[in-house]
Amino acid sequence: MKGDAGLVDTTQIDTYLILSAFILISGVLAAKFSNRVGLPSLVLFILLGMLVGSDGLGIVYFDSPELAQLVGIFALVIILFEGGLQTKFATVRAVALPSISLATIGVMLTSGIVGLAAYLIFDITLMQALLLGAIVGSTDAAAVFAALKERNIKAKMGATLEAESGTNDPMAVFLTIGFIELIMIPETAWWALLPEFVWQMGIGLIVGIAVGKIASIAINRVKLDSSGLYPIFSVAFALLTYGAASAAGASGFLAVYIAALVIGNSELTYRYSIFQFNEGFAWMAQILMFILLGLLVFPADLFSLDIIIGGLLLSAALIFIARPAAVYLSTLGMGYKNNEKLFLSWAGLRGAVPIILATFPIVAGVENSEFFFNIVFFVVLTSALVQGTTISPLAKRLGLMGPKKDNPHHSIELISMGKANAEMVQFKVDGDALIAGQKLKDVDFPLKASISAIVRDETLITPYGETEIQNGDFLYILVASRYKRELKRALEQKKSPQPPYS
């Protein structure tokens, strides 16, 4: 093939395409394997990257922290957006105060304690040690969302961890950049950085709410020719949110998570198409991000004796001292029992965010930054292997397992017929729902709504007037768009008031 630049090496292009296919296929199979053995998928993705890297099979050579930082930020935007879309306002509202406390006070306490431990363990300055503590101070949204997605953890625990990991990045980024500035420019006064943090949080929150509302209106009102364009439309708003917040000097990650909460809790046309696309896109982003981070590290450096010994000591300080102290102190007086605090302490997983933050000192030219990167990488692997594999057994032992999660994979296609102003709504019937136990003919549905199908125990049931609705049924209801709110009110009526968590 000949072009303006001369001959194009199609053999090289084919090789890259085959390699990309191999990586994605391996990533998907690794995710499947990880669910079966209880091993966090991020560990397998990272190991896959290390395997194909220059210290492994030597297939790919990658040594660009700048590119890894760029790809990591893009992937985290997608992962945070998908996590926010799936989160209910009612769930977040119930744990808002402890989550914010963990995301701010908790991160500061964790960073400080880990920093002091690093100062005692390694031959580095106190300021460098505090920088290292700041890098590993926050839990990771990608790791937490992935770890909890398929596990039957009680709603209160899952909501607290997810809300914390979705909102604690601003504090970690602020502390990391702040300590880099203090190291590189010693005359900088630390208190001069505080207004910057307030600005990052406040403007990030405002941008997230504003873009979220604009996106919700645009998705519903802009009539696109293809349903496949709506998910792309939603992703564009996620990227716009991050870019707008960052351009204003605010936290792009916080803005994206807040925007996703607003969008996900709004009435949307093509809702299920948007959700399903973003779930798949988030998985792809997670696979590529962790594999790329695995490529960035060199196992010969990572598993040297000084990294192993120092990394294990710092991991122990983080897991057994810093995180528990941060959880117990930042949730004082908030109604959490000791078993719940113990679980929150153990389930504070580290993942992509600390590794990406560890590239900041490298890019800035901070002394010992390569050493910091390897230590942080080792700590993340230790956290994922030790904590990630034991979340479910610990939750079971502490009595914090919830009901089994239902993720239906039925062959009924969920559709939103924008041009016909009608939608197919999926609804799972809980035991306390008013319609549970009623016959279809006795249910007071809106006039412009009709049940098209019922799926019960993976079996399709054709509904008619005498059909009784049972606990656990999945109802598929065709409804005119203008009656969707009325239908939702009818479906969500309860037999008796229930507390948000039991």
C-alpha cells in the first residue's frame, strides 16, 4: 500500500492488531478466571502486562510514564463514570457524611501515618516520605468497583466504599501535587495550598452537577437517528466534564463521578443501551489501563530484595495501622459498628490511582521517583492480593453479606423507542413490593402500560390476567414515555416502610 509517506509496513500493522486482539481476549478470560477464584482482576491484568513486557516475553517495550499517565486518566474517567451511573442517590445519601469524611480526613490520616512509616523504613527525607504516603493515601475506584461488583456485600458497606473511592481522588491528587511543589520549591508555604484544595472540591462539585443536568436534558431531547449514538453521546459528556473541571483548576475525577450520579438518577431515553455500553467500555478501559501499567514496570527492578522488604513493611503499615486508624477516627459517632469498621478498614483497596500518581514525581523530576514508583507498585499488588482475595470471606465472617445480587442476562432486548415515545422498562420484584403476590388483573398500572413478559427463574412466562406476580420476578413493561413516572410510582410502592439498610 503506497501513500504520501511511501510504503506502509502492513506486516507491522497486522502484528499490532493481532497483539491488541490477544491482549483483549486474554484480559476478558482473566476477568472470568478472577471471578471464579476470587482473585482481583487487576492483578491478572497487571501480570499479563508484565508477561508481555520487556522483562517477560519481550513482545512489547514500554517506558513512557507520560503516556501511561494520559491513558490512566482517560481510563479512570470512564471507570468513574460507569460507577456513578450505576449508583442510586438514595444509597449515596445514606452514607454521604462518612464517605466524605473518609475521602478527606481519612486520606490525610492514612497519608500521614504511611509517610511516617516510610521515613522510618527508607533512607529518604521526611518530605519525600510524606509524598510517598500521599501517593498511596487513597482507595482506588477501579479496584473497589471491580471487587464489589459481583460480591454480595451488604448495601451500606458497598455504598460507603464506592462513594469514598469515587470522591477521595481530589485529596490524594492535592496532597501529591502539594508535596511535589514543596520538594521542588522549598520556599513554598504549605498553608498557601489550602485555598487550592477548597477550589478543587467546590468547583468540581459545581461542574459535575451542571454538566450532569445538561447531559440528562440533551440525551432526552436530542433525537438521534441511531440508538447506538446515545451511549457515545453520554461518554462525550463524561470527557467534557473532566476537561471542563480540569481547565478550571478543579478536580476532574470528582466532577465526573458527580455528573454520572446526576445522569444515572435521571429519567433517560435509551437508558439500558447507555448503561450496557458504558459497562463494557469501563471493562475495556480497566483491562488496557492495568496491562499498560504492568508494561510500565520492570519486574527485575520491582522484585529486587530492597523493594520486596521495604514494600512488605510499608504494606503492613498501610493495611494494619494506617487504614484502620483512618477508618476508626474519621467515622467516630457515625453509627458504624465495630465489625463494619473492621470491614471498611480491610476493604480499602489500592489500585490504579496510586500507580498513576506515582508517575507524577517521575514527570516532575523528583529525586528517588523511580524508587517511589516501584514501592507504590509493590504496595498495590500486595493490597490486591492480600485484601482483594479475602473481602468475601471476611464479610461472611463479620456477618456483612447481603442478599445475592441479580444481574439478569435474559434474551429480551431492552429498548427505548425514542421516535415512538415509548420504552421497555425492566423491573425486579422484591418481596416487600406492593405488587408481589397480586394477580396482573388486580394491579393498578397506567393505561398506557402493558406487561410484555415475565422472567422467573430464567424461564420466560407469557403474562395474562390471572398470572400472579412473585418475589424475584423480572417484569418487562412497555409504557408510553409520558407515563413512565406514573408507572415507576406504582411499581415502587411498598407493603410497609422499610429502613434503607437492615
